[in-house]
Amino acid sequence: MIPARYAASRFPGKLMQDLGGKTVILRTYQAALETGLFDRVFVVTDSNIIFNEIKNNGGDVIRSIKDHDCGSDRIAEAVEDMDVDIVVNVQGDEPFTNKEGLEEVLGVFYKEDAHRIDLASLMTEITDWKEISDPNCVKVIVDKNNFALYFSRSPIPFPRDKNTGVKYYKHKGIYAFRKDALMDFYRLPMRKLEAAEKIECIRYLEYGKNIKMAETTSQGIEIDTPEDLARAKKLISEEAESPLVNDTFKNFPMVPKVVFGKGCFNQLETILSPQRKSKAPFIYIVDDVFKDNSGLINRIPLKFNDKLIFVSTNEEPKTSQVDEMVSLIKKEYMHIPSGIIGIGGGSILDLAKAVSIMLTNNGSAADYQGWDLVKNKAVYHVGIPTISGTGAEVSRTCVLTGPDKKLGINSDFTPFDQVILDPDLTIGVPCNQWFYTGMDCYIHCIESLNGTFLNAFSQSYGEKAFDLCKEIFFEGNCNEAESRAKLMMASWHGGMSIAYSQVGVAHALSYGLAYVLGTKHGIGNCIVFGHLEEFYPEGVRMFKEMVKKHDIVLPKEICKDLTETQMETMIDIALGLEPLWENAIGENWKETITRKKLRDLYLKM
Ligand code: NAD
Ligand code: ZN
């Protein structure tokens, strides 16, 4: 929670001052988000100007209704009806808020004396006497366990003799409250010491509360005066000249928890119950192919106000569908759900990921199609595949068809928090569908292993998935228990392989088919792949043998009757997937991949 007042006595309007192209308050908000430490981040304000500033930049902002003397009262009003454990108060004038300091403050709630702590705050050592004696700088003294003894604008302790060896600490305006403590303090009247010093946290001491101080070395700059703003501007322009960010290598998250084995679906209740927040439901998004399958439905542990939503997968997920589901959930429940659980194939898994993201991010899902556009952490989400091959259970993306593109929401918040791999759930998949989705995995391997982005990481997963696919599709069939378990793992490995590389030509072309004709991913890939000998000669030869072995009949001449506009759109969609082409062909792909080339390929399909 970032309490933000427009009027500040010492520097009016300071939060709306420009700091390197963004306002101070927007920078603070974004810095808090970027730490990745919070489930939600809100600005709480009574000012229209600040409200609009955050809203117009896609952020979360709450209007506080009442007049408040201090920031904590303002956030207490905002969280009164929220289901939260710990509330952190980040000052609006701290645009350089960084992760390290906040981690320190939150960390105290996990140590052995945590039960004694009502709230926690931060301090940093200062050595410059000018700062020590500056009344704008609040000093704090602590006991041997770092519990605060007193805060003051005077230098404390007063050094009677020089060289006492005592250290001075500056208090930083970041607090972490247990919600109970915060609500306790709300409306407690101000007492004399606080009134004299004009330091909010003295009130807690006056009422006998324990404030644990964590120490940080990061200084940051609070914007208290126009001089501070000038210093901050200088710092930002220096940072822009020598960016500290080094993101040459992708640092991507993996699914943190996975359970595997025949029948492990029965463990769902045990897995979910620690994640349940009171009053907040679990929402199950389930493929409607299971509507009459009581064997599966009766094993879903519905409790309290949990909800089951059946979704048809006749068409692949759309951004508009995600938006509708999110708005229905928000309308029906006061609380953000405890979790979203997707049970189905790639379509349902992607839908579940997208819904969990959009419950905590404003706007339309279409705004987030692309790489790293998601701002807030998603709601806890669980993936339970019932057909294998796409790798959607492990990937960092969820593919959606939007108003003007088919593209995934690719972000660090997309992967599932938990995956349940129960091969028995794939019993009953029709054999042709088993083949199409399985071939998605096979094609992921071929595209990854033959791509220019290949590296040892991708190769190790890709080769294993490729070998499994060979075993499954040359030796096994869709009704064997062994094939089910193997394909489940092949899908996982295939997904991991493309995580650190990319897919290629087949996917680029099949996205075009999907966008214009609605051709589904698995079968679309198969239709395309048979025509890609010039790119993947050995892979295509093997693919054709597998088609034959499993008596698969693929549609032909599907692009024959396209209108000119449809053909042009299809080519636009395919060419738009630049990373895929770059992986398949190399940096200079534009020299060989022309519009005419794609048209000829589509006409062969
Ligand atoms: P799907 O989810 O559309 O399911 C295919 C068909 O199988 C559906 O008719 C479904 O009802 C049926 N089905 C699923 N489980 C069944 C079961 N146990 N018994 C009987 N029928 C069952 O298809 P898919 O191939 O799994 O997924 C395709 C989707 O995945 C596409 O939308 C594609 O864009 C997406 N995808 C995502 C990623 C990713 O990384 N996120 C990767 C590849 C594909
Ligand atoms: Zn795919």
C-alpha cells in the first residue's frame, strides 16, 4: 500500500513532480511492483490528480474517502475489508524503493521472535553529522534485539563526549504491519510525543507496541525537498547512461511444484487446502468433454463457495473469452479467488493461466499479448493436463487469439504454481486427437533441435522428448498405459526445451491457419508439417511414417478457396512471429522467407 497525499507541507505537489520522464508517485508504484515481493500493490489516495495518474498508467489505485492524519490510517481504511496477512506501507516519495530493503522488513516475520512483533520497519546507518543533526531526518535507537526504543528528529543518542563509537540510524518510512496490528492502531488517538515530534510511529511506542527494526545498507532518496528531487534526477540520468541491467541471459521461472503418478489427482484436496484463503473460492475451469464424466467430476473437492466452470474447447481460447470469465468471477465474488485450477488440454490450461493473470491485472487480456507485459503477480494457479503434448503445463506462455493477433501472454507470472500429472486422466482421449496433440510435442522437439537458438539446455530436454516420441509413436499406441505416462513426460520435456529456445516454421505457419480458418493447433501443425521437407527433411520423413502407422488422415487443400484478403492476413500473421523465423532460419531470415514463399507453401496445404 502506497499512501499518497497531494498536499505536502514541505514540498507541495511533490508526488506529481517529473522525475526523468515519469512522476515520482508512478516511479514509486512501479518500483514496488518490480520487487515481485507482493501479491498486490495499490496506491491509496484522496487526490483526483494522483488517482488518475495511476489509473491512466494501468496501475491499481484506491480512493480513500476519509480525511486522515497519517499514511497508516489511510491504508487501514483501504485494507479493512481485504483478506490479507501482512500489509506493507511504502512511502509515496520513495521512488528508489528496492527489493533488498523490503525483503529485510518482511524477513523479520519469519524469524524466531516473530510472535513478539506488531510491526516492522527499516533503518539505515548514517555517518554525516549534517544529516544526523537535520530535523528532516528521523533517527531511531534500538535495543539489543533491534526493537525500537525511540524515534526523534533530534540526534539520538546525544553524544556528550566525542568518539563514543555509537552508531546513528536513520528511520526509513517503510512499515510492515500484521493486519491486526494495523487495525488496532487505526483510530487510536494521537498522544503528546507523536504530536511534538510529528513522527507517526511514535504512536505505536506510546501504546506499548513492539516495532522490530531491520537494517539495510541501501540509502535511496526520499523526495522531501526540491533539492532531493534535483539529486534524484541526477541519479536517474546517470543510471540511464550506464544501465545496471544485464539481461543478456533469460532468467526464467519454472513450475515450483509438480506431482506425478497414476491416481495422483486424488491428492488435489491435500495440495489445495493450505492455499485456501477464508471466503475466497477455488475456481475450477474444466473442459466440457468431462461434463458427464462423474468419475472425474465427483473427485473434484468442491467446498464452501468453490465454483466449477465447464468450458467448450471447440475453439481455442480468445482474449475476449478471458475478459468475460474474469468479469463474471469479479461480479460474483467479493474476494479475489484463492486459486484457479485448469483441468483439460492445452486450451484449458492456457485459459486458466490467462484468467489467473487477468484477475490481478487491469484492462483486457489483449493488452498483455507479447513478452513481459504483465505487471502484477497472478492468482495461485494449478494445471492438470488431461491430454499430453503441448507442454502448456510447463511453459511460460498462454496462447490466445486476440482482436489482431494470435500470441501468448509470455511472462514470469504465467507458469503454474502447481502441476498435477496423472497419466490416468488421459484415458479416453480419442486416438486421432492423441496423435495431433502428441505431434505438437514431436514438432516442438524438431523445431528446437534444428533451430539456431539451440543450446545445451534446450538440447538436453529436446533430445529426451524426441526419443520418447519415437518410442511412443513407433512402438506404442494410444491405449497403452505406458504410452500415456511417457507422452506426459515427453510433453513436459518438449515444453522445457522450447523454454530456452523457440519453435519454428511449422508453428509460424500453423498460427496463420488458426487465425484465419480457426484450425486447431495440433491438427494445424500436422497439416503444415507434412509440407516442410526443405526445412526439416529427416523430421518430416519420420512424421510421415508415423501418420501412416496410426492411419491418420489429414485434411488437404484447405487454403484452396481462400480470398485474397484471407491469404494476405494469413501471411501477415505468420511473418509477424519474428523470433520463430529467426530461430528456424537465422538472423537473415527475411532474405529467403518472402510473402511469395509463404503463399506457395499455404497453397500446397
Ligand atoms: P485441446 O485442449 O483443445 O483439447 C483437444 C481435444 O481433446 C478437445 O476436444 C478436448 O475436449 C479433448 N480432450 C482433452 N482431454 C480429454 C480426455 N481426457 N478425454 C477425452 N477428450 C479429451 O487441445 P491441445 O492440443 O491439448 O491444446 C491445444 C491448445 O494449446 C491450443 O490452444 C494451443 O495454442 C495451445 N498451446 C499452448 C502452448 C503453451 O505453451 N502454452 C503450447 C502449445 C499449444
Ligand atoms: Zn505447439
